[in-house]
Amino acid sequence: MSTFRMFGGLLAIVLLCETVANARQDPVADARRDTIARQDLRALLLAAQADLRDVEFLYEGGLRKLQNLDYHRVPPENRSPTPRGPDHVTAFQGKFAYRNETFAHLDHYLWDEDGEARRRVSCLPGDYEFQSRSFHLGGGPDGPLASEPGWIGDFFGSTLPLRLFIAPYLLSLLKQEAAFGYECVGWEPVDDRECLKIQLFQGRNRSLLKTFWIDLERQGHPLRYECKVAGQLLCRISDVTLEEVPTRDGKKVWLPIKSQYDHFCDLITYSDRPVIEETFGVVRGSLLINQDLPDSRFSIDYRPTEGPKPPLEAVAEVESVGPRTVDEQLDELIKVADRQAAELTASAPSREPWIHRHAGQLGMYALGVVLISLAIAVRLRGAP
């Protein structure tokens, strides 16, 4: 019996060593020790967001002009819609639907300085063609249909939804290898969350520099974004609030529900303080996830059944799904780690030989085999 007990103990040691070795193969933990290549990061983000097939939400916010600077020198056709002063808020509201980097639709309302609404519908119907049309709400003729080559970044402009829902913009930029250089800088905390910091740039001296701080533990949503031109800060997105929300098919995903955009230039003069501020929030109860939206939902002819709600009166947040149990959190972490590890193994090029990457695990197995062999040898030698 003593031999079997010894054998069982040694086997337990081997299994424990294997468990420790496997536990170290967490892709996020490994990423914190290494830099992440561009294609590896895009694959990791796509895997992390695999449970989000499509999303639709109503968002709203306010735009404030904080400083005058030289704004009066900017040609009127180049100006963003700005209110009279810092105490006046220009309200905006939009219903946004997104399926992937080529399917998106936005029905957008902007209230001007006189309180009159302007409506514009924009879409990507699946073929990198950006279509838009303005509508006259006072009974006049609607604007003509405008169509031109486009991409998901066309929804990143002033008062538009990708200044709240940044992840699609980042994914598309990562794919543009010919247009943007890439550097993985390392890890930095943002709002007490450890985030991966990356930079995408153009020009020999990085004259255009876009920096993202990405929360990889919550499905790869950026918590901060900065854009610099010739070393000067042009704009920044911060105060991003993520909320875990249920999908229609019983899963849970992280999505941004609040953000703030600050602009530091009036097209002529840069400032060390924001010139324009935009605040964004998702309207409570409007988030719909994984509806399997059809192609027709992303047509320029699609019209929501209801018009705009009063701006800035809805609470810009979603209902909390409540605290999770420890077991639920552990199950989610295990599922995320398994999915990300499988994606990295399938798509990421190996940065070192297989024997090196698994040397520790192989060593554990070899040690277990040696110990078991010694135990058997001792038992045989002591046998009559």
C-alpha cells in the first residue's frame, strides 16, 4: 500500500505542476510581460468581442464652446457646430446601429443655437460606401443623397457615436497597415485599470500620432484616446465608463455608456485647455444587443419608427445587472482566457521556438517521470 500511496502522491505533484504551468498561459498576463504585435492585438480584440454580433443604442449629449481664441477667423464652412458661449449647450442625439466594420447606420439630430433641430442620416451599407442625406424638418425639400468611398471612421466626427463607442474605430485603424505605423508602448493605469498603451502614427517624425489605452480585461474597449499633430494635443477622449450588460441570447458583454471628448484647437490656434467639449451618454433602456440585424437595417432608406426624444432629459446610463458571484466571475475569466488563448494560437505567429515556450512544462513532466521511476526502482529493490 505504501508504494501506491507514494505513486499517488507523486502523480498529484505532477498534476499540480501541470496546473501551475497552464495557469501561466493566460494571454492577458503574458501580454503584460511582452509586447503585442499588431496582428496579434487585432486578433485578440476580435476574439474578446466575439460575443457582440451587433448593437443598437440611442445616445445623446451636449456640445459646449469653452474658449473663443481665434474661432472667428475660421471660415464658416469649416466650423464645427458650436453654441454662443460656455453657458450654452448645443444638444445632440443619435440612434446608432453597428454590426461590423462595414455595416453601420446613424440617424442623427442636432439642435442649433435657435433650438431648431437638424436631421442627418448616414450609413455604411456593407461595401465601404459612405452614404448620407440631410432632412429638412420644417417642410422644405430634403437634401440630395451623397455617396462616396468611406469607412467606419466616418462616424468619429463631431457629436458622432464613435467618440463614445471607440472600439470599431481602433479595430479599423489596426487593419490599415499601409497607412499607419504601430508601436506597443507597454502598460499604464487609467482610472485604476491596467491598460495596454499603443500608438498608431504617420510621418517620419510621427507628425500624426494616435494613442489608445485599451482595457483588455473588459473586452478590449479603449478607456482613453489622444491625438497629437506635430507634437500638439489636438483632441482627447476620457472619462469612459464601461457597463456589463446582458445580451438577448443570455450572455453578458462590456459596453461604454459614457465618455467625454475635448478638442484643443480651433483649426488655427492650439490651447493647453479644451476649446470645445462634448459629453456622450447612452440612454437608459435603449441598448439592444445581438438582434441579428438584417442588411436592410443599414440602408439609407431605413427610418426608425419614432422620432427624437427631448434632448438631455433621459438618464444617460443603463441599468446595472447587479453584482456577480465569485463562481460567475471565475467562470467568465476561464472562458475569456480559453477563447483568447485559442485565438492567439491559431492566428499569431510564434515569437520563439516551441521547445522554448514549453520548456517549463516539459521540465515538470520530466521531473514527475523521474520521481515515479525512482519510486518503482526502490520498491523493486526491496522486494524479496
